[in-house]
Amino acid sequence: MMTSQNVGPILVTGAGGDIGAIGRHLTAMLVAKGHKVRALVRREDARAEALRALGAEVVQADLTDLVSLHRVVEGCARIYFGMSVSSAYLEATVNLAAVARHHGIDAFVNMSQMTVTQMSITATTDSPQHKLHWLAEQALVWSELPVITVRPTVFLESFFLRLATASVRDHDELALPLGKSRTSPVSSVDVARAVAVILEDPLSHLGRVYNLTGFESADLNHYARVFSNVLGRTIQYRDVPLSVWTDTLRGLGVSAHLLRHLAVMAELHVQGRYDRMTDDVVKLTGQTPTSMHDFVKLHAAEFTRGGAEAA
């Protein structure tokens, strides 16, 4: 196995992420295992300082700035590339790939999306972000870099923490426009753990695609019952009309690019496109994915009025 003693630092992009924060979790996991980590952040703030406190080398740069990426990548042997939803996603991917190829890295782990598995040259979705992910994967194939592709399904943190906390906390409702179909959300922590395994010894994973799903695929009424059991009060699922939901997000200042992406994800949920299960998380990590029960228990204070811990 290649170890931190005979390779340069592992570059982790998106290390200053907020909710979900695969890069932040990954940095912590790799440092804890003795690896040198170069953590890329967009700005110097408290999150950057927290990464330094973990023991990471923190560098500030913009993935769309080709020149600055040379100082970010130079000396690194392996790269984790993950980036939040952005209209500049494809530009950032190609920038990093070009610089990575120039510097001869050994492994490039690309964080994609599982919906890409259902896409092709003749069939995409109406989400501009999904199309950028698909194009980015094509570009990485053309680059001939040593790529490993990770495609998670929807994140627990995205829909069930960022977008549903207020409705659960204030109205005892799991209010989401996901219809009656089933979905298999995965925790970003489990995804980070899988990526950490790949980066520790990437040779056997080169060229592979991993589709990561959560503990189970179930409908929202089932998940509402899980919330109820954990929080000790009745939580009902309310299937919100998509237009009402998107109007609310628009009012909160969500960008048009992200809004369209979220709307398409909701539409695909209604169509049953997120009713999918794989065992790739278990195969990679040897651990069962985080269940909704454990996720709600972990975040019980955020789902509870006044922030009190659930009994």
C-alpha cells in the first residue's frame, strides 16, 4: 500500500464546506489516519482555521483560476475533487484536470451524482447541474487521468437537514415535494468514509465507478414515522406542491441554477428515479450506511423547538 510517507499530500477540494461538507469530513478522516492533507478553501474564515487545527495544510484558491491551481496541485500525489452546485462546475473540473495531468498525479477521485448513471449522450435531465456533471465525467475520461468516480444519491444533509429542518421543528411536518415514491438518501459522512478508503490505496479502484446509496429506500411517510419515533412527537409528511416549494426557496435567495437543480431532483423523486439501492458503501467501508433513525437522533436538537435534546 502507498502510504503518507512515500507520497505527497492528498489534495481535498471543497474542504471548507458547510452542510454535508464531504471535503471537511474527508480531511478530518485522512489526517486522523496519518496522511498529509492539503485542504483547498475558497476563503479564509473560521472553517479554514478549524481545518488547520486538525493538522491540514490550508490553501486558498479559486478552482476557476487556472494559474493559482498550479500552487495548489504541485507536489500532491492524489486529488479529491468535489464542488458545490455551481454554473462554473465544468470549468472548474477541466481546470483542475488540466493542471493535475500537467503535474502527473496518481489518482483523481471525482465526486459526481448518481443520476449520471441514468444519463447518456442522448438522454440527460432538465437540471443544468446534472448536465455539467455528465459533461465533466466525459472530460475526465478524455483527460486519461487515473480517475475514480463516486456517484452518491441524494444526501441526507441536503433534503432532510438543510431543506426540512424548519418545517419539522416549527410545524411537526416533513414538508418536501417528493411525492409518494421511495428514496435512498445517503449521509455525506458515509460518502467521505468511502472516499477516504479509496484515497488510502487507490490502485485497485482506478477506472471504477461507485454508486453510493443509504441504509434503505423508503417513502416519505416511512421517514416521517422514523422522525416521530426518534423525536417523541408526531411528524407528518406533507407533499408540498413543487411551485410553492420553489417560490419559498427563491424568496430565500437561492440562485436560479441551484433552484432549477433542486426542482428537477424533486421531479425525479416523484417519478421514482431515486428508488435505488447498491451495496457499494458496505463494500468500500465495511460499515452499514447511516440510517434515518441514527441521522435524526444525531440532529435531534436541530429538529426540536428551542434546540432541546429529544428524550
